[in-house]
Amino acid sequence: MVIDMYEFTEDCITGIEEIDREHEHLFQVINEAYGLLNTANKHIVMIRGLVKELKKYAEVHFEHEEAYMRKINDPELPRQIREHEAFTKKVNDIYTDNLDEEESKKMLEDLLIFLSNWLYRHILGSDIMIGKMGTVQTSSTSSNEQSFQFTQEYKTNIDFIDEEHKQLFQIIQNVYDVIHMEYVHDKFDRIVNVLNDLKDYTDKHFSDEEEYMERIRYKDIEVQRLAHRAFIEKLNQVDLESVDDNQEEYLEELINFLLEWLKNHILKMDKKIPPEK
């Protein structure tokens, strides 16, 4: 589904000025193309112009983003590079020669659908995490343990959503507890169990949440779906062989991702969902 407008909302803001400015520019470029989709006749000209803009964006923006991540030694850089390469390949593989008007319009529609999915998924699943991985210290302190508490700050005032969010905080607490099992050398089985719990949680919670949003006809449901997919893809990308080789490092990265994604998603997205009247 193509979203009516690609809104650069608060939940898309990384807090890194240059990156946010370039993201906002891409939103504007896509909106202009989408606005002309059903009014212009020369779709072949439009798609060539959009592809040219996307190639420029990929070259300049990805370079800026990766340079910033190298500067701060962000552990998520390799994954970002893979996502950037996939986007660049997709754009470079678009050929517009010998297209008629109907074919060019269909290609433009397909490209906008791809962009709607990729843009929100990449920003909400990857870019908002830039500079935030490694921020949770895994020493046994009361302040860190409080990070896993479901506090008043996270309440949406929708009872079932709040209850299910509490479950996710508990799963994160379980990850923390596994990290601090000092006398357990091989934690692989426990890691797998935590991941399975997390996947079961996402299946149920995201389904419940989206069903509720459908029922109340929530206007931003499509953006929510894309954010949920971004989270699920993160879990599906877990390489269990790598986890087994680097258990402590992996658990620390996982707990950081879970906490930062959860805070961002609840505070900037879920709290906007209105209670049912």
C-alpha cells in the first residue's frame, strides 16, 4: 500500500542534524513524485528524474551516514552498509529504456511502494539507533535495573497495550539476567530461549496492536506496521552461529537495541494511539 503522504514525523528524527536534514529532503522528493503520479502524463520523465535523484541521495547521504558512524565507532555500521548496498543496487537496476507511458506509470507506482516500505523501515529500524547502541552499561547497578521498569512514562492508557509492553520489558530484564549469570559459561541455550520468547511476543503484540488500530480506524496504522516489520526483521537477522561465538557481546548489543527501540517506539508512536471511545 502506498501511504498518501510520506510524513517526516517525530519518530523519524535521529537527533543528528545532517542525517535528519537529508532524510527530510528525501521525504520531500518522494512527496513531489507522488503528488504528480495521478496528474502528470509524462511518467517516463518523472521516473527518470526520481531515479536520478535517488542515485544522488544514495551516493551522498549514505557516505555521510557511514562516515558519522565510523567516527563514533557505531557497532551497527556493518548492518547499515548492507542495507545501503541493497538500496543502491535496487535503484541502479532500474532501467527505463523503451518504456511506454503505461509501463512507466506502473514502474513509478512500484518504485513509490518500495520507497515507502524501505524508507520507514530503514529509518525506524536502523537510523534511529545510530549512536545509541552501547549506551546501557551492563554492570549490576540499581539505576540500570530501573531501565527495565515499565514506568508511568510509558503508559498509553490503553490497558491491553500497556500490559503487553510490560511483557517486553520483562523479556529485556531476562536478557539482562542472562548477562549476569556469572557462573554459567555457555549461555547459548538461554539466548535461544530469550529470542524465542521475543519472537512469540512480537507475533502476538503487534498483531493485537494492529487489530486495535484497524478497529478504531487509526490514521497512522501503515507507519506503525512498517515500524513493526523493522523490529521483526532485526530479530530475523540474528545469526545464531555468531551469537554462539560472541555471547556476551551479542547480548549487550541486543539489550541496547531492545531498550532504545522500545523507548523510541512507545514514546513517539504508541502514545499517539487514542483510547477507544
